[in-house]
Amino acid sequence: MRNINEDTITQAVIAAMMDCKNPRLLTIMTSLVQHLHSFAREVNLTEAEWELAIRFLTETGHITDDKRQEFILLSDTLGLSTLVTAQNNAKPSPCTESTVFGPFFVEGAPELPLGADIANGARGEPCYISAQVRGLDGRPVANASVDVWQSDEEGHYDVQIPAASGEHTHRARAHLRTDAEGRIHFRSIVAVPYPIPHDGPVGRMLEALGRHPWRPAHLHFMIAAPGYERLITHIFRDGGPYLDSDAVFGVRSTLIADWVRHEAGSTPDGSQSEVPFYTLQYDFVLNPAAIDEVQA
């Protein structure tokens, strides 16, 4: 491998990997090297630009921690997350479409009973959410695992807010189970648009590209049940801004729903609200898992 030049370097790198025992890894790395090298040749990448890119990725790693995933933001804003999600989640109609996972899911959300106030002190206008989970055959999916999470009225998720006590408090986030009819219902707050974190390298990239960091108002859901494909999706609030310019390209028309405003008075859970409130109703349809997935 002596006297490598710009014309022979790509094949030299590929040849160096031929002892790889993992066929899938070899396929991925071979293609990655070919595309990276083709990109560098196509744009005639300079050393200064390469160094800038290395610095950008280094800063992306430095700002990433257990509360902030800058690499997911980078993937989201470059459309890679949506591409991977779309090509891995093709479903027949009328299954609910998948969309990007986002960087703010956390393990260990509290499991709450149906009807609970999952806001747990998160600020925002009250909203009562109801949904049914069904299979493609129309049958309700009982005891499905449902994770839900969202931002507060200032656009912040609970993990973005420093805990005064040093211990994280889950807000506007919960783990629920569907009842025998596949239904869930809970109280939360109204979803609002918010900007993704843009005080780091991804934010600087967006600014340099003339792009905004805003996401339309939405509520996250992750639904899982034996015999069905896991569903990761959002429900977007109709009529709001950024539905056609989502910074992470996550909007699907089928995932847009009405948040219906009601004057103060009786609420869906039978209590009385002294302030106006909203309701949201949306039904989810899960795709059956492949036979080999069910057997596994």
C-alpha cells in the first residue's frame, strides 16, 4: 500500500477491509468509504474545510450528554432520520405512519393510571387526550404499552430544565397501558411550537444555511404490543405554524389533528375547569409484526 494517491486511495481502503468477518458491516463500510471519497472529489474538499468538519463533529460530541443528543439533532435536521424512518417503516393503509423519534425520549417515565394528569406541574393550557389503539383488522389492542411525552408552554421538555434538587422530575411525560377496548385517556397540556436546541453546532449550521430551528406543535407517542410492529410517531396540531417547514422534516398529513377548544365548564373526566381547555382525540392503527418477529 505504498505510493497511494487520490486515484488509488479508495480501492486501497476497501481492500484493507476484506478480512472483515461481518458481511453487513463490510457492505456498509465499503459503501460509506466510496460515498465519502466521491463526495470529497465532487466538491474538491479543501484541507481547511475538512478541518472545520472535524471540529464541528468534535463539538457535536462534546455538547452531547444524557439530557441532550446533538447527533440526533444533526441527523434530524439533515433529513437522515426521516429517510431511515421512512425506508424502515413502510406500512399498508390505514396504519398510522411513523415519524422521527427525536432527542427527548427518556427511559423510566412513570407508569400512570388512565385518566392521570401527566403534566405533573408542567405549565400550559389544560388538554384532555383520548385515543384508541387498534390492529389493522380493526380489533382493539388491549394492554398495549404507550409512552407519551411533550414540551411545556415555553417549548421545553422536562429534561431540558435543571432540577433544583438535583433529581430529575418527570413532567408532561408518562407510560400508560390501554384498557380492554384498546383505549387510553389522560390529562396533559396543549402542545405548542418550539425551536430545537440551537445554541450548539447544529444551531450554527442551521443559521449558516438560512434555516430556522422551529418545530410545529406536536405530541410524541411510542406504542408497543405483542404481535405488532412498534410505532413511534407524533400527532401534530392543525392550524399552527411550521407544519410546512418543520426543521426536522417530520410532518405527515395523516398525523395532523384538531386540538378543540372548549370554554370553562365540565371536562371529559367529569370535573369542572375554571379556565378554557382543549380536547384531542386520535386513533392509532398498528401494523402486524412479521411472522419471524412474532416467533422471536
